[in-house]
Amino acid sequence: MLQHNPELKSKIDQLWNKFWSGGISNPLTAIEQITYLLFMKRMDDQDREKQASAEWAGDTYRSLFEGMWIPPEYRDKENAASYAIDKSTLRWSEFKHRQAEEMLTHVQSRVFPYLKDMNGSESKFTRHIKNAVFIIPKPSLLVEAVKTVDEIFEVMEKDSNEKGQAFQDIQGDVYEFLLSEIASAGKNGQFRTPRHIIKMMADLVEPKLGHTIADPACGSGGFLLGAYQYIVTQLAIRAGNKELVPDEDGFLRTSVSAGLTEQAKTILSKTLFGYDIDSTMVRLALMNLMMHGIDEPEIDYKDTLSKSFTQESCYDIIMANPPFTGSIDKGDINESFTLSTTKTELLFVENIYRLLKKGGTACVIVPQGVLFGSGGAFKALRKLLVERCDLKAVITMPSGVFKPYAGVSTSILLFTKVWGPLDKVTNPATEHVWFYDMQSDGYSLDDKRSKQEGCGDLLDIVANYKRRSIECDTDRTKKFFMVPRAEIEGEGGYDLSLSRYKTDVFEEVVYESPSVILDKLITAEVGEIDEAELANIQSGIVRELLELKGMIG
């Protein structure tokens, strides 16, 4: 990870500073433009690697940069061939040697359009990147950025060779670090979920190869990536990889570079689904997964709460941190929802329930108000989770987890769908709910979010969740305990707030008697003196203390 590679982190910081001083100060815009450069560089490198590998194996490989390319806008013209461009000129290794002005014009008018067109017109990548714009404004900025990207790749290669970390993993880390620089909440209440929280959630739901996995508000694709890396790690362990060591958060993780079969890679690329209503985030999610080795991610631009999104009972696993704020236009809400509300934090949870197959499991972050809100829609949602789902766990997180983006208090809901929306519930699905009071996630809870010693409660949560039992987890003074459904139902409110069930422990403090405290104060003022000397003191604070002592005896 980049925390252990100051040289690589420094290079990325330099790149940020160049964009900032070059006039691109919006972090999201800068990330997009940097991403395009990383793609151009990686596309050239991967193509050369595949060529070399094919030559060594005696196979045939057609390079992405072999032959001629006609830009889409000229393909229907009679003289289309006259607009053809030699693909070899579109390589990073070729255009980076051009003069500044010429390089900028060439990348803007030829290289970037080719990047957008390279996967074919039917590709999701091509479809979602078609409206993207290359907006690096100055030749000097492009030259400096290209130089720095080359230096970043050199450090990654060096790290890969010297430290044994796979290049794909380092490249993914770099991209994750870039995404972490988005330090402000989005207009729709979006903010980046800390990766160590995602890792914990993946360990809780345990996705498997072949599971259909979705995030209906995927942002930059962090949850899909978390599920992907968990699955790949488990495959590596089963294949006998004994070299994996816990990362800085205590979790075992590797990436595609650990060795995926082509069949496994194909299955993974076809079983990870992400949707978002922000076209920029869709592009970032696509590129995030592609940077980590998934060639054709199933990421799409969709409003999953709207009438136009008709999917139902499709997924085995859903991991999500849906938007907490705002509301949707009442006229556009999917008519299949039963909750009478426009609050997105409630509608998303019901939508996740509907999207799950029977027997499918969801792990969802919600604002804590969802757990105890008194409105009718709040109660109806909690009743749905308790009766139609097996609500397995409620994990309460400290309010600093999402700093510096927001200070909102959040919880994780873990549930499995048992009854469908149209089924008659003959027996409520939940028997007991496991509660955990997370007090530390291994990072400081201020805006800096500095790494602390240890992993906080994360590994403890995973371990104790997996060995939870009705018989053992009865002590409500501990961090975790079980609560029966009957108690949660209460008077029909289905309250899921931790404070309702946790027993607070008050530590008894024994204080010294007032006379002893006064003796110590007097001694501190005048030192050790006998009674006769004490009687001669006529003024000041000591006299007042003596008078007070005489009053209390």
C-alpha cells in the first residue's frame, strides 16, 4: 500500500500539484484527466506485453496499435480512407516524444478519440466515455503530466521487481489513492466509503465466484472492487498460496495478479454489476475496475429508484453505501415500492431488498436515523427487514468514520431475504439480531483519519459475528450481544438502535472525605506544621480553609 511507499505517494502528490497549478483545481475533474493519461500509458504497456508474450509462445496477437484507424465521424463518408490514422502514432511511447503544442493537439484530436472508440461501439466503456472530454488546457501541463506518469510507472515497476508485489496490485493502489483525494461530499450526498470498512463488509457477506454481486449506487466502484478482491483472495488461498500476509488493516487481500484462470476472470467480469446516476462516477467506476484487471465491467448509468429501473430478484449479494441525503421526485419513484416516502435512504434499502434473490444477502450502510426514526416509513422499513428478511446484524459505527466528508453517525445492516414482496409472511424470518458497538475502526476519528496502532474493532467484529450464538451473546454490557425479535417488535416500532438494548456500566468512584481533602490542601499551602503554629495563622487562604474544616468537623 502507498502508506509504505513514500516515493510513489510523492510522485502522485506532484501530479496533483501540477494539475492544480495548471488550472484544474476540481478534484473530480483532475481525477478524470489523470485517469485518461494512466489509461493511455497502461494501454500501450499492456499491448507490448501481450505482443512479447505471444511471440515467446509462438502465438498470433494483433496489436491495438497495428493498422489504420478511421475516426467514427468519417466512416460514412465516401473518401473515409483518406481520414485514416496510423494506429502506431497513437501509442503513448510514440506521442510522448512530440513537441508540447503538437503533443496536445495530437492527444486531443486523435489519441483520446481512439481511447473512447477502442472497445467497439457496443462496449459499455465506449458508451459511457463517449461524452467525456479531454480538457487539459496547456501544452506545458500535458508535457509535465506525461513525464510524471512515466515516473510513477517506473516506481511501480521497481516496486514490483524489488518487493514482489504484483504490478496490477500497485496500479490498483495508485488509482485508489487518487480516488481518496475526492475530499468533499457530492451533490447527491455521495462520499467515498473507507476501504477498510468495505473489506470488513466483504468478510461478513463472504461473496463467492459465480455469485451475482451488485451495488445500486456504486460511486467509484469501491464495493464491487472489495467483493472482487475478496473472491480472488479466497481463490488464491484455495489454490495453495501460503505467502499472503495481512494488510495494514489486518485483512488478507490480493488481486488478479495472484493468478486467475481465464474462466474465473470471465465469470467475475460478468457477475459484478454497478449502477449510478452520476455519469462521471460511472466512468470512474469503469476505469477503477479496469485498472484492477476487469476488462469489461458491468457498470451502467441508471437511476435504480426510478420507474425505468425494473429489475427485481436478480442478485445473490448486494453491498452498498447509498446516498444519505435528499429525496427523489415523487412522480419518478418506482411504483413497486411499498414505502410512502421520498427519502432516498429508506427507498434504497427497500430497493436493495427487492433486488436480492430469495436467500440473497445484503450488507448496507445507513444513517443511524433509519434505526429509530418515528415516521411511518421508517417503522415500515424496519418491519420489512425483521419480518421478510433474516436481519442478522446491526453494527453501529462511530461518527468519525466518514470524516473528512461528513460527520454523520452510521450503522451497517446485514440481512438475508427470505420472503418476497408478494409472499404472505407465515412466520417472521428474524429470530435474533446481533448488535455490535464499534468504537474504533483503526483510524483516528478526526478529519486527518490517521492510521492508529492495531486494527480497531474490525477483525473482532468479523470473528465474533461468525461465532455468534443465542446462548453465549447474552451480556448486554459487552460490545456485542443478541436481542430476540419479540423484544425488537416492542410496541410495533421495531426499534433497532443500540442504545435501546445496551446496558451501560457505571464505574463506582470512591472519593476521600472532605476533611482529608482539606488537610491535603492546607499541607500544600503551608507544609508540615504543628497545631500551635497552625493556630497562629491569622489571614489568607489557609485561615479560610481552617474555618471550612471547623465547619464540617
